Amino acid sequence: MLLIDNMTLEDVSGVTIVEEECFSQPWSYQAFLSELENDKAVTYIAIEDYEIVGFINAHFVLNEGYINNIAVTLTHRRKHTADMLIEKLVSLAIDKKLAFLTLEVRQSNEAAINLYKKHGFLEVGIRKDFYDQPKEDAILMTRKFDI
Ligand SMILES: CC(C)(COP(=O)(O)OP(=O)(O)OC[C@H]1O[C@@H](n2cnc3c(N)ncnc32)[C@H](O)[C@@H]1OP(=O)(O)O)[C@@H](O)C(=O)NCCC(=O)NCCS
């Protein structure tokens, strides 16, 4: 059974492993550690059979939310893990009365773009050459909340 929970100190290694598997320029162990001490940061983990299989990280600043990262380990994809992580974050955003959640995503990342669209995010702009390794534009996607 899949569980969603807050990241704690003992989860940081597992989250870093998922991050390294999923991104060409991964955040370090230290970067996730500092998220634990950042009172603006929210990191939820997905756990199956005691193993961390995914996570989502966001920053809530005043009434604005920025999703930095979502990732699911290769062997657990297409099982609605990312759906559950986003639903948990969206429900926190609504509880905290955020005006919106926003994020950047690589233009070629069809899986992530579909995921965000499924959860009500709209394409609102493009950031030219936002990414390196490889260089690529970002699509800016936002979900607004009624407040
Ligand atoms: C994007 C990612 C997090 C999706 O995780 P996942 O757990 O496999 O996704 P889910 O099973 O919850 O799928 C949810 C929805 O996302 C979309 N989706 C997920 N994978 C997809 C794929 N390979 N192709 C097309 N759409 C996809 C679909 O809309 C899907 O809904 P559906 O199953 O009802 O069609 C995962 O592919 C990943 O970790 N990718 C690498 C890291 C990354 O690119 N993160 C995004 C950075 S902005």
C-alpha cells in the first residue's frame, strides 16, 4: 500500500536517491537536508513497502506556492503515485489559502505536463532557455485557487 507522509531526517537519503535517478542536475543530500530547516518548504514522500518511491517539494511564500520538484522512481511509475503526491500538496495549498501553485517544466516533458494538466494546471508562459543539460525552454504552469 502506498503512503504519503512528510519528509523527516531519516528520509533524506532515500529522497536523494530518487532525485539522482530522475534528474540530470539533481539536488544534493545537503539541499534536501536544508529543506527540513526551511519553514517555507513542504516535502512529501511516497512510501511503498518501507521504500521511498517518490516525493514532491514546494515552497509556500506568503500566499504563493512554487513546486520545485516531483519525481517517482522508474520502477513505480504509472501507478498514480504522482497523482497522490500532487493531491496532497493541493489540499495543503487550499487549507493554507494560497492564491495559486506554479511551476516550470521542460517543454519536452510530456509525462509531467500531462500530470499537471490533469490536476488543473494551465500553461501560462514560456521561459526561454531556462534549463541546461540539455538547454531547453520551460513551460510555466499555474493552478489558481478561489480565495
Ligand atoms: C512525471 C512523473 C513524476 C509522473 O509520475 P507517475 O507516478 O508515473 O505518474 P502517475 O502514475 O501518478 O500519472 C498521473 C498522470 O500523469 C500523466 N502521465 C504520467 N506518466 C506519463 C507518461 N509516461 N506519458 C504521458 N502521460 C503521463 C498522465 O496524465 C497520468 O494520468 P493517467 O494515468 O490517468 O493517464 C514521473 O514520470 C517522473 O518522475 N519523471 C521524472 C522526473 C520529472 O520529470 N519530474 C517533473 C519535473 S517538472
